Amino acid sequence: MRAGRIFVVIDAGEGVVSEASLEAMAWAQGLAAQAGTAPSAVLLGANVESAAQAARELAVEAVWRVEHQGLGSYDPDLCCEALRQFVAVASPDILVFPGDYRTLDFAPKLAAMLGRALLTDCIGFRADGTDLLFVRRMFQGKLDAEVSLGSAFPWLVTVQRGAERADAVRRGQAQAPVLASQVALDGLVPRRVVLDESDVAEGHVDLSTADTIVAVGRGIGRAENLGIVRELAAVLGAEIGATRPVVDADWLERDRQIGSSGQAVSPKLYVACGISGAIYHVVGMRQAKCIVAIDTDPHAPIFNVATYGIVGDVLEVVPALTRRLAALRSGSSTPS
């Protein structure tokens, strides 16, 4: 493989590595393993001591601290200039970014500053002789494209949320060296003033962090039947998700939509209730560790990605499942 020096720009606010960054690191670890190396972590910020210690716990070759007081709050211009200076010093082959809102904001600008290729929303990779091919989805998940980047290093790559599980990241023994990269940003005047930052708007549901999700599709029939889904979710301690048709019908809020035009999730358990399995939805949940699908059609595409499939009417199966789970939780041998 041509690329050996792989760096992951991670977000570790308040000393905790973000879920998206863990996914990107796990993806990059697999990429680096093909070259017999380990990726390095890059931290941008004003005071990243605790974040650097958190990053050292990952199986990384080194942790780079790119520190400046101007990086204390997010600004795309300062981030890009800091990374431009860092690239000149560290000479990475590939810069990997998590698929979060900051990356979406500044990665294209950074690629333009460096005059290098940017490939977004990657889900995989493979070696082809001496070449490296990246995999990304096209046409809202209908096709997977293999892309070869022919430009000079460094290549910039963003990892699609859910392309890799955060708990798949390999951890080390906190022995990676912590290195400092000095950047000069004093002459730059930010073009924006950040008043506040929030990953999730007030009242918004972030399904990407949920361990268990009960999702509902058109097979539920009508909005009045959502009560049985809420009861199952309550027993499981789960969040409720939905397909686009359910959201378009105003049966559930827009922020509960999962799929190519909604959120990408990777929970430990995903229960699909009355979801046929259109590709637009599947691309957003196929990384779930365990998928339980309930649908009346035995040939529904959802069963192609399901771990367990139940062929039946959700209006009958879901209440029965809820009763059985509630009985098990209460210690009863038979459902009520």
C-alpha cells in the first residue's frame, strides 16, 4: 500500500473522545494495519492536556497536540491554517476526519488551501496492488463506488457516520508519545464570532449515541398505532426512530428519521417494526450490531440485513414481544 503515515483529526472536548472520532479512528486503524503501521491522533485546541491523555489510550503511534489560544473555540479559518502548518511539519500521507458538522464545514476549505484531493463519506477501502481504493456510496446508497486518488499526498478523507463502530476501536496502554506542533495564528483575524456551540439543538434527539433503537415504518399502518412501539421502546429503554414516510406523514418528528436523508446510527440493538428495507433507510442503520426485523412480507429487503427476522403483523408481534420482555424483567415465567 502506498500510504503509510495516517493521521486522524479527533475531537476530544473536555477530555472525552467523541463518538464520531472513535468511529474514524477505528476505520483508520484498519486502513493503517494494511501498511503494518498504526495511525496517529491530532488534537486541535487551546488546552488539550486531558484530551491528549484520552487519545493515548487508543492504539496510536503518536498523539500530536496542535495548540493555540485562538483554537479555544471553533473557527474554520483558524482550524484550516493550523492544520496547513501542521501538514507542512508532519508530512502525513492521509488525513482522516470524523463525519461531524465541523468536518463538513472546514474540510473543503482545507483541501483547497492545500491543493489536495478530498474524499467525503468513505465507508471502506481495499488495496489493489500498489494502489489504494476508497469506497463511498453514491446516488443515496444505490451504488458503492471505488475511488482512486491520483493526486499527491496528503489525501483528505472523511469517514461516514456508522461506517465503523466506535466500540471497534483498538486501545493501547497509553504509551504513545505526545508531540507538540507549534502554529502561528496571531496574525489571523477570525471572520466569525462563536457565541455558543451545541452538537444537538434543544429538543433534538441524537440517535447516533443510542445503544438501543426501536424504529417504525409504514407497516405500522397509522399514527394511532405508534403506542405499541412506544411501549416496546419503554421496556427496552430504547429511543424511537422512523423511516422517511413516517416522518413525512407527520407521525413522528423529523429528528427521528434514520437513513440517507436522516441520521446514521450504529446501536447495539435495532428493532425494525414494519420497515420493508428500502436502501434509503438501510444505509443509515446497517451498522447496527444486532438487527431484529418484523414485517409481514417474508421477501422484504430488510431481512437481508437482519440478524433475526420475524415474519408477522407488527400489530400482533410487537405487543406480544413487549409482554414477554416485561415478564422477563419482572421475573415472571409467563407473560401477563
